[in-house]
Amino acid sequence: MNLRIGISVMLASFRMRLTTISRYRGQLVMDIFIPIVFAYMPILLGRSAGTYAASNFASNTGTENYVGYMLIGSSVFSIVSNAFWHVAYWLRWEQESGTLEILYLAPTHRVWVVAGTALYSCVRGLFSSIAAYLIGSLVMGLNPFQGEFLLALLFILVGLLPLYSLSLLYGAIILKVKEANALVSMMQWGVSFLMGVFFPIAVFPPLLKLVALLFPPTWMTNGVRSALLGVGYFFNAWYLDLAVLWAFILVVPFFGYWVFSRTEISIRKNEGVGQF
Amino acid sequence: MSTLNIPQASKISFIQAELSAFWAMVRKELIVMLRYPVNFVASFVQTFLIVAVFTLGGSLFYKNYASQAGDAGNSGIAVYGLILFLFMSDTLWTIGYNIRNEQVQGTLEQLYLSPASKFANLVSRVTNTLIWTGLLSITGGILMTLMIGELPFKNPLLGLYLLAMVLSGTFGVGFAFAALTLVIKEASQTLANFMQFAFMVLCANFFPFRSLPPFLLFFSRLIPLSYGVDAFRSAMMGFPEGMPELAPFSVELIIVTVFGILMPIVGYYLYRWSEKEARRRGNLSNY
């Protein structure tokens, strides 16, 4: 199959999913609303903590702006969560509705169909999280363009490829264990925990910190926070942190694809992909 | 004699049939649950992660979290709030959204073609929620106590009564949500997400109501479940100063009792109405 046809399949898959979601506008509104509400939870915890909440927060994180800190965390989390949710749930949906096996019979490689889903998820996730950050900032009285906004955006964009490659890894787990709902829910909280959605990963014990540092979203979150709020880069310079994300691009996609292919082959040899 | 006995016998056999159908459905739900062991493990891990995310987030506002947050009564507020949040969240997904799963898998219409009790079908889902979420709540409570600090444990009987009433009302909300799922179909997933987060903020599960800005507090006061959360944790914490926050305890007790008795009836009525509408329109299996 040549590249032109592959891209055409990817765009068709992307368009199909965009058309489907355009029928559910409420869902798009919720995509924007949920990160704001999610950030609001720890903000309220801060408000109930008393007079020294902001100064204590500053001594723990490097900024007194806990509203911005939480809002950035939940907005980046929204992109990450969307990536995992859309790819994993797409696979599960195809399984449940009995169309996954049909996809394998089509003369198109699955990777292009998955790429279409990833592209759709990427556009939807980026739009909703940026909108959530802007609207949330306005509602909570923050300046959304403080700090280096474009640099923050660069951290997000560079982090997208390793992120979606990781979602492929997750898709392989869904194919294997066939229990998407609980796993996706657990993953959402697991991802938020590892990337430090509401706290710096400095609070982790050394081993857990190492695991968090091997997870690209951790670098995305800290990069965006450092660019906008000046909490401090892991390597004390933005280009070094960004270089780590570039390094992830060189490794994670191949690893994700390799694991997914291996899982796929093993399942097809045994029970088949249609069984759930 | 025989004319008197026939209706009685048929009444007994009707009750027996209802109970038998109910038990069969509970067993079926339990078997399905046991077939997915990863779900078990994932739910436990998820509870730990929820606790960890909010505890670590909250700890940043204190110099010494364990002692300061404990002094402020935050441990009781958060742990008892977590228990109610887990039930609330599971009810929305397990009772309400499960109807959608039956639609997607194509088994909902088949259930309606069978002579089995529709009531038993809906209530059987509650049993699993009670067992499973009960276990999760205990685990979550213990974990949170370990992370935040000593948990106040006063008035257990009053607390148990309030918990039973809140759960009963929450199941009613689940029935009503199941009704809504039949109407709005795919959008119900979004709505369940929305409701989960909206309840989390408006019912102040993890923080005191006084942290809410006035316009949100206004909406909190409109939700009976908020009074349930407030009354339950106030009672379990031995009514510390400033609690309950929304209304005097006697008023909250009445609201929670009425909610616990009426909501399941209203929820079930709504479900039957929605189901009849779907059958009349012929779109029960449409999704």
C-alpha cells in the first residue's frame, strides 16, 4: 500500500470521527468544562486550608499561583487523558460492536486507521484543553498569557507524538485483557498521578520519581508550568527539557508499535481479535 | 374454598417468581463481574490513586499536612466525603450507564422480550454496587486515614441510618439516570461524566461547604445529596463546631429521610415511563 492511499485512509478515518462527534455537541462542551471543574477541586482544598495556603504552596512548588498551577495541570491532563481514552476506547468499541475483525479483513493496514483516530483525538484534545485553560483563566481571574505562552505550546506539540505512541501501548493492553472500562478509568487516575497533575513529582520517593520521569506527559506538564509560571525546569533550561521530549520521539513510537504488533499477532493466532 | 385459594396461590407464585428472577439476575451480574478480574484490581488501584492525587494536591497547602489537616478536621471531611462519592459515582455508571451497555451489546431488547421482571433487572444492579462499592469505600477510607491522619468516629448508628438513606436516594438517582440514558443515548456518557464532577464540587465531598463561592453554594443547597453529605460527616465527626454547615441537623435529617424514601420511587417511575416511551416508539435497542 503506498503512502498516498495510507494518508487518504487516515484522513477518511479522521473525517468520519469528526462527523460523528459533531452530532454530540454536548460532549464537546463537556470536554472544556471537565478540566475546569477538575482543577477547581484542589483549588477549593486550598481555599479551605486557611491564611497561609498560598505561601505554603509557594514553598512546596515555587509559585503562589495555585489556581494557575492546578488549571495548567488539569488542562494538560485533559490532552493526555483524551489520547488514552480515544485510542483505547475506539479499539474496545470496535470489539463490542463487532467491527474490529472486519477491519482486519479490509485491504488497509490498521495503522492508518489508528492514525486517523489519533489525529482526531489530537485535534479534539488540543482544542478542548486550550479552550479550558483560556476559559478557566478568565473565570478564575488569571491572565492566561502570562509567561512564555508559545514555549508552553511547543512543549505540548512536541509531547504529542510520544504520547500517542504510548496510547498504542495501552491499546495493546486493552486488546489483551479486554476490560476497557475499569482499565481506562484507572489509567486516567494513574496518568494524572504519574504526571503530577496537582503536585510536583519532587514529592515522590526516588523510584516512583524515576518512573514518572520516564513518562513523557510529566515533561509536558512541567514544561508548560515552567514556561507559564516559572516553577523551574527539571534540567534548569527549557531547551534541555524539550530535548528530552525529542528523545522520547525517537524511542517511544517504535516501542509502542512493536508492542502493539506483537500483541496483535499473538491474539490473532489464538482467540482472534473479535472476542471480548 | 378453592376460589379463595387460587388468587392467594398465584400471589405467592408471583412473589416467588419475582424473587427467583431477582436472584438469577444478581447471580448473572456477579458472574459477569467475576469474569473480569482485572476490573476488580483496577477499581481498587483507582481508589488508591484518587486518594493519592487529592491528598498530595491538598498537602501542598500545609507545612505539616498530617498534623495541620487533621487539626482542621479535614481528614473526617475528606474520608466520609470519599465514601459517599464512591457510591454516587458507581451508581451513575453501574445502574445508569449499564443500560447503555445492554443497548450496545444488543441484549436490552431481548431482556424486554422475556417475561422476567423489569424491576428485578434494575434492582439487581444495586446489589453489586452495594457489595463492590462497599468494599472499595472501606479500602479508600483506610487508605485516606493512613495518609491524612486519625479519623473521628462518633455516632455510628446515626451515621449508618444516614448512610442508608443517602444510598437509597442515590440509587433513585441511578434509576432516573437509567431513564435518561434510554432517551439521550450516547450523550449519557458525557452526562454521567458531567454529573460525577458536578456532584463532586456541589456536594463538597472532599472539602467543607464554606470553601464554595456563594453562587455555587446556592446550587449546593438545591441538591438533597449535599445535605446527605453534610449530615453524614457531621454525625460521624461528632458535630464539631460549625457543622453541619448547610442547615440545622434536624432539618438535614428530614431532607435526607425524604430523599431516601421518595427518590427510589420517583426514579423507578421515571425509568418505567422512559422504557414505555422507548418501546412505544420502537427505539429501545437504538443507540
